[in-house]
Amino acid sequence: MDLYLDSVDFKEIEAAFDFGFVKGLTTTPTFMHRHGITDIDGAIVRLSKMVPELQVEALGDTPDAIVAEAERILSLGLEREPVFKVPISNAGVKACKRLTDRGHRVNVHLIYTLNQAYMAMEAGAAFVCPLAGRMQDQGHDAIQLFEQLVEVVEVHGYDTKVMFSSVRHAEHVRQALLAGVHVCTVPFAVLQRLCDNTLTDVGAAQFREHTQLMTLRVKDLIREENPVCRATDTLTTAMVGMTESRLGAVTVVDDSGAVIGVFTDGDLRRRLQKDGRAILDQTLGEIGFTKNPITIGKEAVLNEAVKLFKEFQVDSIIVVDGERPAGILDIQDLVRLGLLGPQR
């Protein structure tokens, strides 16, 4: 089943044909009116340069008028010859026959019955095009009609494609496929949703998560900020380091720069609640900090970090390069990537 776009919105058209497999474009005067297009001929010329197949309306009250309008459109200097859309009627099928005899292709549309489609097929129509959505709005069994048309084409050997149009939702596309129609023309909004599925989204998210856990390394995720204090630095210095880095901890190092501990915002709250503002000028060594903190090498994969967060129920892990601090991995960095749910 060939997939066509039903639109006159130039941005939509560019986006749709970027898929690379949309075969053609159908238009209607109603679409052009809705989009405020006043230069219809100019729009047709532009569209003919954008798509591999363009289907445009050739309207008229008589066969002569319809054929004349088709010839006028051909004189516009189009990039390629369009398929002419002609509403079903006695005049329409006569015009279809004349245009077909001249080597042009015609889509006879606005079809609602098998008899109408039969007349169009006999007239040599390249396409017959019932309107599924409009038929269903009136309580008619549109899908049965499409199935009948496909069977007639196959049984009687008509060189006509059945086009499923007036598509309202993705379910229509599924029904078109099952009915065996040759072409389905859809609005851009429906085209965009044809790949949507909640289970697919969940599965894809899991695959991305697991891939990141196995391939990304801790050094790829840690921030540039790496707040470091010595045991001789004051609590105020540690607070400034946490505030400026927007991290919930500072790494405590010895005079050689090796990691000896960590001081967290949790430690800060507990000490302030216990001893008050008097401790602001005390050193970390006097106040106390967590020695032998949880650490992880910067080359470790994120999966190892997740295991540590879950095992020790901490908010920050010190990242080391040998014995020296390389940064701090915050649990929120993993939560934002969807690699770890909140621990509390």
C-alpha cells in the first residue's frame, strides 16, 4: 500500500517527504481555502517541484470544462504532470475517459458507492477514491466498500488503484491495510502518529537506559564543578563550595590532595540544628566529617555507580582518579537521565 500525504501546508509537506517513502501528495480546494492560499496556480506550481506525484483538482460543470481546466493546469509550467482529481458524476466520468485517452491520469473521487466506482473504472480512472471518514460520519460501512472495490479490481482486472481517503486517525490506516487498498492518503498529524505506541516507548527507554548504564562512564556524567576542602577549612568555606557548585557535598582532602572524607549538606543541617551558628567559624576537622567516604573511579561505568547508590542509599559519591578527587557524582544527575529513580 502506497502512502500519500493529504495537505497543502508547505512545512508539513517538507517534513512528510523527508521520510523518504511517501509516494505522493493529494490536495483539495478546501485545504487551500483553509490555509489562506489565494494564488492557487502559484501553489500548484510550487507543489509540483516538491513532490514525486501531485494530485490536483480539475473542476468543471461539463466534460469540456473539466478537460479545459486540466489543459490549463498543464500550461502552468509544472515540474511534472499531475494526476487530475475529478468528482464523480456523468460529466466527470466522460471527462475522465477523454483525459485518459490523451494519456493523462485521473483520480475520480468523492465516491460513496460501488456503482460510482464502477463507472470511474470503466472510464479508465487511475484511482478511485471513496472518503472513509465522511462515510462513517453518516453511518455507512466504509470499510466494506473498500473491500468490495479491491475485489472488483482483482476479479475484473481493472487498471485502477483504490485510494483510502478522509483519514481521521491511525486506526483508519490499519483498516486500509487490512482491506487491501492500493493507496492511503493521510493528514500529516496522522502520519506523525503511525509509529506511536506506549509499549514501544517503554521498551525503547529501557534499551537506552541499559545502553547508557553499560557504556557511559562516570567521567562522562560528572560536572565540571569539583568542590574540595581541607580539614583545616571552616564550615563557612565548605558552605560556599557547596553553594557555588550546586552540589550537596564537598570532598575533604589531606595536604597531598588525597581523599580522606566528605562533608555533605546533611551533615551541615544536623550540626547547625545541634550547635547553632556558633559552629560557622569552626573547621571541618573540629566539627567532624565522614571519613572513608563511598568512592568510585572515574573510568567506572554508570552501572557500577547505580549499584553503589542503591546499596548505600547516599545522595553523592566521590569520583576519584587514583587517590585524588575528580568530581562528585550526584544522584540527581542519574535521576535526570532516567537511569535511577529517587531513593527517598
